[in-house]
Amino acid sequence: MPRRRCRARCHLWSTGFTVLEVVIVMATIAVLATMAVPAFERYRERARVFQAASDIGAMSLSIQRHAEDNRAFPDTLDEVGLAGRTDPWGRAYRYRNLSDEKGKGGARKDGRLNPLNSDFDLYSVGKDGETALPLPPPVSHDDVVRARNGRFIGLAKDFDP
């Protein structure tokens, strides 16, 4: 008779999980999460950069169409109906008409201090929200810029003059 009771109790005990099994499963989940979360954040950041580059490309076309129709680049994004457009980080895109300026003191510049564009500058200040007119300082590396009059649109750190 005692054997039946033991078998019944032993059978019930063996159908559940032991504490060790639960700890191993939780540790495995924690390890996978520590690998997956940073990878997902990198993916999201690449998607934001891609979206900003796409926005800048589309906005550039609108600005160029305006210039063809009016024989001059707009002074502000408001003139082409793009005022208030924000980048994927929630900040306004920056625009500067370079065609009417004497000298290029206010233009974005590469590492040799040559202007990136001759027509207009259009860029996002990127994830950190900070920028400098020349691209080499680290605060500008995450900026999404338009360069070579639109032949390059991407991260400032990827621009090679």
C-alpha cells in the first residue's frame, strides 16, 4: 500500500518543472534578450536614417521644381509647402539657400572646408540633435546630409569627398 501512495506522489511531482529548470529557461531568455534588444535598436536607427534620406531626396525634388518654375531657389521651406516637416527624430529639417549668398560662409562643409553643395543645403541634425557646419566634428557624424548637389544623401560620417 505505501508503494501506491509513493507512486502517486512521485508521478505528480515529476509532471511539474523543477526550480533549476525554471532558472535555466529564465537565464536563456535573459541572454537572448541582451543580444536581441541592441540588434533591434540598431535596426530601428538604420530605418530612421533611411527615412530621413528618403525625405531629403523628396524635399530636394520639390525645391528643384520650385527653382525651375520660379528661376530661383526658395529662401525657406515654407515657400515650397515643406515648413514644419520633421525628421524621424522629431526635429525640423534644416534648409539654406546658397545660390544667392555671397561667399559660402554659412554652407555645410567637408573635411577640406569645401562646401557640400552649390545650390542649397538640406539636412537633418540626426539622432543627437547637435551639429556643426563642417562635417568632421563628431557631433556632425550622425547628421543626414545632402551633398554634391544631391548626388549623395546619407550619413555625414559616410560622405567621402
